[in-house]
Amino acid sequence: MMKKFLLAIVLFCAIMSVSAACSVKKTEYSDGQPALVMENSRIKVVILPGSNGRIAELAIKEEDDERHFFPEVVFSTVEVGNGISLVGKTNFAGLEDWGWEEGLIKKNVPYTAEIIKNTPDEVTVKMSAVFSSWANLERSVTISRDSAVVKVATALTNVAKERMTRSFWQHIMVDFDRGMDLDSVRLFIPVKQTGEMGKVLDVAYLQQPGKDCVLDRPAVCTHALAQDYSRLAQPWRAMVHDDLLFGMVVDPADFRGEGVAYHYTKDVLSCENIFPKTAYQPGEKHVFRSEMIAAYFPGRVDYLDKNVVLGVSRSVADGKVVLTVSGYRTGAQKNFRLSFSAADARGNILETAACEAELPAAGEAFSKALTFAKAGNDSRFFVEISAGNKKLARSELLPQVAW
């Protein structure tokens, strides 16, 4: 694993020495249907407007080839208390026969597609459809120069004459390099401190640890049902296969402790962002924002956002706490900085260490050891991300639990 991660550093040092502008073009997909292909120096995104407007492929670029993810991104709404509304069809047939996923994918609701921004620094495609009898849907997909992030903004507008209360489910099915073995896929999920999670429709819950933590767990759980549900402590989670990482991030402004459900088949990992129910007045629009991230795996995942993937391990040497930070730059911010703070149990800062001087350019991996003389075994640690004088994010590094 570490050899592959170091190889990624070498490859991207070569590839990213030249920044490539964003581009978008109309073409045909492998099955002959119209497609839009968005690209920058690091990723390629394939959109199929005629098939639910879905993102059919996401590829991370290498020197001689492209490493593919296949996030069959589909979007649905749930009518709380009345089953799942799938493009006008209520059907929850269970995971065994892919009843409800097929209802979305094979329905092939056509979306109109429009390129609303096409500059060297950013490309945006907007798709629209009559989603159901009560809702119109607009989905904007954006990539930026040198960024490994795909921004997705989904707007639902109530076109009914009465108030509608709905929960938005963002559904993603992922296959790494076509034909992955799910037994080799790991999940990293920041979960909230709780016992029973409760149930969402017939989605089974998992018994979670009694503290906020990052679960490092296999994709296939032999002691769980075909589906499980977790409530997130932080707005991200990651799937890892070999040296590749596929990440999902909910925009912090929209994050209210959403749940995430996972589903498994023999060759595809399926997951969902479950947003809280929202009341829509007639004519009212609500926008849900999230990001998909294609990256290399730094050995573990303790934090993920649109700027960086971080793996942070903790050890003690000569009475001092040492944080070993490994990461991968997903964004392309200039003057990018990372700093880490040790705090007591109440969150009072004891000591801060920064590693911005050693951070590489966007698209490259890095590793750094930071020593904290005032921290102890019970200390809490925080990461702060900034660009110049602007703070981009701050988050606690939760303890990691193998499950």
C-alpha cells in the first residue's frame, strides 16, 4: 500500500508540473447515447443527460492511463411515511433484485443539458427534468482547474399547489475499475455517539461504538443485513479500494447530521446521503450541495473535504505525542496551509504545530511528523485548513475504531 502511495507522489509530480485548462465536449458514450465529458488536469467526468442525467464515470488521471471509478450517481426523494417515490413510482423491492435502483436507472428519465459555464478555470453543466408530479429538478455539475473535486448542486422546486414535506436522498453506486471485489473495499465513516440508530424505512441499523469516532470497517459486513444506516458526526465519508479513494462530502452549510446508508451487491457498493426532511411551500426551491472526490489513499482516512484527504496516526516518543500526517491535495488553493492543535478534554488549546512549509502543489501527496510536548494520551486534536489569511475549515480529529 505505501509503495503505491509513494508511486502516486512520483506520478503526480510529473503530471501536475503543467496545469491543464478545464474543458467540456459533447460525444457518444460506449452504448451510443449522447454524453458530455468534462475534464481538467486531474479528473474526467462523464455525464449521460438522457439517462437520469447521471454521472456515469469519474476517472482519476495517471501518466499512461486513467484509473476509473464508476459512480452511477442517481438522485431520488423520499416521501416520509409513505415509502420511496421513484420518478413517480413507489417501489421498494429490496436489494436482492435491485428493484428500486433499477426503477431509477432503467426508467431513463431524460434531462435537458446546458453548458452554462465554459472557461479555462471552471466548467459547469446544468441539467433539468420534471422529476415527479410535485417537483422539478435541476442539477449542476462543476469542475475547476487542477481540482480532483466534482461539485454537485441539486435544486428541487415544489410545483404542486400545496405544501410538500420530503427528505432528499442522494444515491451513489460505485464500482472501482469495473469488477472490483467488495471483500477488498474499506469504508471510513465518521459516526455519532449512539447505540441504536433507529430505522429509516426498512434500512437496518448497526450497533455503533459509544463515542464519536471514525469507523474503519470492511464494506461487506457478515454480521449485518444487506443494508445498514449510520448518522454522521462529520460531513464526509470515504470508500477505499487498493490505492484509490472515492470520497463524498456534504457541504458544511447544508450539513445537519445527515444519515448515510450503505447497500451491497456482489460487485457494486451503493450508498446514500440522507438529508433531513424539508417542507416546501408551493413554488419554493431548496438546493442540496455535495462533492465527489477522486484521490489516492494515504494509508488511512481521518479527515476529508474538498481541499485535502488526511490520514493522521498518533504515537508517543520520549513522553511527547507525535502526529504522523499523510495526505493528498484534492483542491488547488494557493498559499495552502495546514495546522494541528492539541487540546484538553474541554477543548482548550494547549499547543499548535503547522506543516505548511512542506506542503506540495495540488495533486500531490505528502507526509509529515509533528511533535507536541504538552499533549497527553487523553488530548484531543484539531486540524485547521486555510489559504493565505482565509480559514477554509476546522475540524476535530476523531479517534479511529476498527469495526
